[in-house]
Amino acid sequence: METAERKKIIFSAIQPSGTITLGNYLGAWKNCAALQDEYNCIYALADLHAITVRQEPAKFRHNTLEAYALLMACGIDVEKSIFFIQSQVHTHAELAWILNCYTQFGELSRMTQFKDKSAKHPENINAGLFTYPSLMAADILLYQAELVPVGADQKQHLELARNIAERFNGVYSPTFTVPDGYIPKTNARIMSLQDPTRKMSKSDENANAYIAMLDKPDDIMRKFKRAVTDSEACVRYAEGKDGVNNLMGIYSGVTGKSFDEIEKEFEGKGYGDFKTAVGEAVVEHLRPIQERYEQLSKDKAYLERCYRENAEKALAISQRTLRKVMKKIGFVQ
Ligand code: TRP
């Protein structure tokens, strides 16, 4: 008789380099919470990645702890998943160095994110920015992850992680699981409220362009009222109606309603009513998350216990992979 199938391993991470937005949540982390029963989920705050851009120390520490509590409030359950802070698990930096030696300069030079980021920060094109993808490969490969939920902007990095894994396996013997991308069924790509052709981003200079998960209800309502739409004054999903499409995506994401249902609901109504409804639905959806965040962030001792214990669990798993790798390369045991 077949034994019960082993749960697949999912790995994902987010940089704690600013406030987490509604886009991060609807596009990825809402779904990550839902995956916890079906998969073995391992999640990390990629703070080592975050220092490829200069961080102000006090703010960086604050953002990391805020992101930890906030993602727990969004549904990451440390009883079911492992959720840790990358810099607290030293195997990541160690394997990243090793993988750097199995990654070609040419490969890293082709990464579009590196090209974009170095164009944006010409004053600080550091080596970490360049080798960022080998650290990301280390994150994934240390846990023998089979599935990695990534947005479009990280696909190229995941592809490189696969190539590095295959190369290493080929030079030695099968060592790393070659990870696949995981495309969520409800793949919401949330755009800027001010320029709906661009992704909603926490690093946008204009705070009206994004909803932060901890924004106050008044701010949320105001930002939706100012959201860019079009001049047709008809709530329908169609090409060229990026602003309305985006608001429909958000409304659908927080209410579970289909686009057909949304079009019917707002038949004959203007954008004013629609924006108010979207704002209110977002406020209501975020309310319990914000309440849970408030509770969690008061309990510093509990949070600390969570991230410490989870770092230990992550270390135990990742060390098994790192030891194998080092042995195969020929480091003295
Ligand atoms: N680079 C990812 C981002 O900026 C974050 C990240 C780091 C990640 N390590 C990862 C994502 C491993 C998936 C798997 O969004």
C-alpha cells in the first residue's frame, strides 16, 4: 500500500527593507498563509539581501521586527511553518559564498534587476548587489525546496538558482533539489494606485501610490479616493483600463468576489461609489490583521522566542545540506 505522500517543501522570503504593502500581501503573503496545511512551508525575512542598499540601523532593526510580527498577523503560523530571520541562520551566508564560486560573472551580469538597481543607485553598485542571486539561490537550495512562489521580478533569479543547482549536481552528484516556481491560482498582481502600469512598491516616493498594511482607515480611504482611473466611468475589466482593473483586482482579493460579480454590483454606478466600496472593503479586511499585529508587537518576549526557535529549526535543516556540500567539495571534515 502507498504510504501518505510527503508534503512538498515551499520556500519564500521577503526583504524587510520598508513597510509591507497591500500588494505584497495580496500578491503573495495572503496565499503563503493558505499554503501551510498542504505544504511544508519555510519562510524568511531576507535581511542579508536588504543591506545591498544602505539601511539606517535603527530603522532597519525596527522594519525587520515589524515585518516579522506583521507576517505572523497575516497568517504565518509558526506551529505549522518555519519562519525565521535570514541573518540569524549563518548557513545562508556560508552557502552563498560557496555558490558564488559556481556562478559565472556573465550570468550575474545578465540579471535585469542588477542592471535596474545599479542604474538607480549609481553611487553604490556594491559586490553584494551583484551576487545577490547566489545568496537567493543559497536560501532556496539549503532547504531542498521544491517550490518557490515568486513574482515576475524574481523569475530570472529563480531560473539562475535552478542552473546553479543543476551545475553543482552535475559536477559532483545529486545534492540539491532543483526548485520550480510556484504560480498561485489566485495570482493577483497589484499595481500602483497612482500609476497603474507599474507594480505597487513600498519604495515608491509617493505614499499615495501604495497601501501599507498598517495604514490607518482614513489614509486608506483617502488613497483610494485619489486612485487613478479613466474617463469612461464604467466599472468593467478591459484592456487599457489599468486603474479600474487594478481596483477590481484589489476588491476581488479582499472580498473573494469574481470580476463578473463586481461588474454587476457596480452597474450604473460611478467611480466615486466604487472607490469608496474598495476602500471600505480593504479597511475591513485589514482590521483584524492590524489588531493582531498590535497584540503581537506588544509581546516582545513572545516574538523573540518565535524568531529564535525558528532560527534554530532552520539551522538544523540547512546544516544538513551545507555539510553535504562541503564534504563533496573536499573541505576537511
Ligand atoms: N529577492 C526576493 C525579493 O526581493 C526576496 C528573496 C530572498 C527570496 N531570498 C529568496 C524570494 C528566496 C524567494 C526565495 O523579493
